[in-house]
Amino acid sequence: GVRLRPLDKVWRLHSGTDLNAGGCEGPICAARSGTVVFSGFDANDNGTITIDHGNGVRTSYLHQYASGLLVREGDKVTAGQQIGRVGSSGKSTRCHLHFMVSVNGSPTDPVPFMAAVGIELG
């Protein structure tokens, strides 16, 4: 939902969920099998991996450092495979994983998606 961003104090949509992933360098694993369609730095300098799972569903994993991007565009990944390591790149105040899900290009609440694939919060 909409939140006050801690770095610039601007109210903006936070289209994902932030997960404490065991601190810096903790493993990031693919939520589902698919094909890596982006691995690099986005316009905000966030180390980002995006996976296409088919049927319009994509997941994105943000804030890795360059050393934490463990897959390349075109790689096929399986559910649970380590794809990255947690970092704090871009507009981030601490090491964590920003996890996003989009369906047909539109951001969607990732929490029901995580429950559907067996990812537990807390």
C-alpha cells in the first residue's frame, strides 16, 4: 500500500513486501520455477532479478549488490533455487529483500501469492 518512504519522506505506493531475510548476504530463492528476464540494476540503482513464471505472472527480488546477482537473463530456475544474496542497494535503509509480484504487468499484493506457494511470513 501507500507509505511514507523513509529516505525522501514522500508518500508513494510500496508495490511489494519487505522481508527480513537473515541480514546481508542471506540467500534469496525463486518462489516458483521460470525464466530470468532481468538481472541487473534498475533505474533506481536497485540490484534486481525478475523471473517470468508464465501466464502473465512475474516475481521481482530487489536490493542485491552486484555480487548478489547469481543468475543471468535467460537462465531457467526452479522453485526454491538460490538466485541471489540479500543486499541494500538503491533506495534502501538496511539489508532486506523487497519481493514483488506482478500479474499481466500490474503489481499485486505478494502476501497471498507467498501463501499460495508455501512461503511463510514471520
